[in-house]
Amino acid sequence: MDPRFIDDLARRLSAAVPQGLLAVGRDLEDNFKAVLQSGLAKLDLVTRQEFDVQAGVLRRTREKLEALEAKVAALEKELRSSTGVTGSTG
């Protein structure tokens, strides 16, 4: 998680505090930042780059699986036609 994002979010939250509490604004901003960092650290997050890499791996794996399924189906069809067996067992 980008620290600048957390800083910006903490600033926005402290800016939303009513005007009468501005004296404690900096403390609130620091507290907001600490709470956000703690909460986000507990989440099991991955970077966009890691997600994209894993999505690519999954896509290639699916493509290979589909190719293998087609090959098995063709081999089964060939086997049935060469042995005269009809129907499928699975």
C-alpha cells in the first residue's frame, strides 16, 4: 500500500472534522493514519502487479487445460472408432 495514499486519506479525514476541533487536527490526522495503517496491514492484500501476474498464469493454465481436454477427447474418439466401441464411460 502506498504510504502517500494513507497520508492523503488521513488528511482528508482530519479535514472533515468540525472547525471547533481544529486544534486537535494534527493529533487526529496522526491517529487516523495509525488506525488506517493498522487496519490495512491486517488485510491480505496483493499489489496490482502481483495480481496481474497471477491472472496471466491462471489464463495460460486454463488454455493448456482446454487444449489437453480437446486432445483427450480427440484420442478417445479415435480409440472408439478404431475399436468399434460406442458411447462414453466418463
